[in-house]
Amino acid sequence: MDNEKYDIYVFTISGDIISLLNSMDKLNNGLKQIVQIIKCNSLISIRQLIISTYHTLKAFKRKRNIARRPYLELLLRLSGQKQIKDALNTLGVPTEAHEACLIVILHENAPNTIQDIITHFKSMNTSISTDIISCFILKEIPERLKNIIIIRKDKPSVIELEKERIMKSALIDLL
């Protein structure tokens, strides 16, 4: 935060997701290296991810974090939930899933590079793709609609959903 640099990476992973989920503590290294795996079609936007990351880092720096581990705080912030079990219900990977969304946040002085992390994932019978479209709720936006808010009667618009999650991410420690 205070002039510190973080890089955020998003990948689609497939393979033995359950083994990866069971090794989450080993993959994370405090605020220097945050690794989170969430179900596909659960990120709303890159903006939501960046703002949730910012609030996660800020919460730990100000000692206002809810979760003890940064990767769990990120899960709370992404979901807009205050309870980890509720965040898992919103973003958790189902046990039968063969594909998930991998989020990696690396501090400029992180002990590992993104290549180290990719190598680790590949060594666990997992394939990694930079085709991240399956990580997001909205699959594609036709060019002519890019600047138009899409409102549907049966569901809230993606813009409304994004605003709600971003607001909850920012206010989670106040609720």
C-alpha cells in the first residue's frame, strides 16, 4: 500500500482442485503472497478484485482484519460476507468441480515468483490457463453494449451486483 507494489494474477485451473484446496496454507505467505481459489463464474469484474485486494491489505495493515489469514480475508472481501462459512457458500469451489479460478497476489518482495507458483500448481496435476473468461459472471459483452448498463427484470444487472459487492467489501469491518 504505502508505495508498495503488488501484482494480481488470475488464471483458470483444472485438475485435482481438492488437493490444491487442502494445501492452501502452504501456498500462502502472509501479505507477501496471497493465493486464493474460488469457483468459476464468481468474480464480477477486475475492478471488484482490485478493490477487494486493496481492502484486504488495508485491513491487515490497520489491524482491522476479520480473518487471521490474508487469503481468507480476501475471500471475505470478494464475497462481501463477514462469516467465512457464508463466503465459502458464495465463492467456495464445489467438491465435484474440475475447474476453478486461481487468484495470486504477489508483493514486489515476495519469496516466490509467479513462475514458481505456476510450476508448483503444475506439479500437483493441475493445468493452468490464462483464458480467464470462465472466472467471471458475465462471459462477454458485445461491443455495442460496452458502455450501457444491462438491466434485466429477473436478476439484478451485473453493474448493480458489482456495486453491491464492492460496497460490502469496503464496509465489511463496520457491519
